[in-house]
Amino acid sequence: MNAPYPTHLSPQQRAERVAARMLERDRAAADLGLSLNHTAPGAASISLTVETRHLNGHDICHGGVIFTLADTAFAIACNSYNQVVVAQHNTISFVTPAQLGEVLTAVASETAKEGRNGIYDVQVTTETGRVIAHFRGCSRVIQGVHFEENKG
């Protein structure tokens, strides 16, 4: 009989399982059309194609959509260790506007992790490499896990 949970997961397998679990429950990410490209311990890459529904009154991608894209990459990266992690605070700096039809990718990487605190940098770029925004997220581990692991 198979055990309900793997007895030994690699860090990569753990990160992938956490990402899948988080995204299957993230209705905002699904509604916006975000898709996971890659995850690894402390890292994530998420993409979005700018559609009409993402445009603001200036006919450019809404800053809130770009923030959500970056925040989702941050969330996947900082939760990748199978600890429940939330944001303490985030900042974003918009560099250039994103246009209808452009594919935006948010790449999150862990900058620092000590105890219950973490810092993650996210760069949002277009498919041509043009920088759209820089995001920094500060995280805090809280109680809980995304799934139970049988460590024995």
C-alpha cells in the first residue's frame, strides 16, 4: 500500500508540490490568467499575457495587475520550503508601461532568509527583456505547512 505522503522529498520536489497546491487554490491568479513557468527552493517564475481585461484607463497594463503578478511569484518563492509564509510588506517600482499583447514574466529570487524572516526580489520583464517593474517582498513564516510530510 502506498503511503499517503512521500517519505522523502527533494527540495525541488517540495517546492513544486507547494507551488501546485498554492496555485490550485489561488482564484485571483487563475482569474488573471497567471501561469507558473518554474519554481525551485526560494525562487519562482510566473507569466501573464496582457489582455484587454488587464488594461487601465490609459490603455496600459494596470499597476495592480503587475503587482499581483510579482506578488504571486514572491508568494510561490517564499512558501517553497513547505512552511506557511505571508508578506510583511512589499514595494514596487514601475519602470516602463506594459502594453496589450505583451507577455510579462515575474522572476522571484531569495535575497535573504534568516529565522522567520525573508527578503525576495522580483523583476518583471517583457519577452524582449524590457524591464517593467522591480518588486521587493519581505516575508514572515507563520504557523502551519502546506502539506504534511512523513519525515520518517
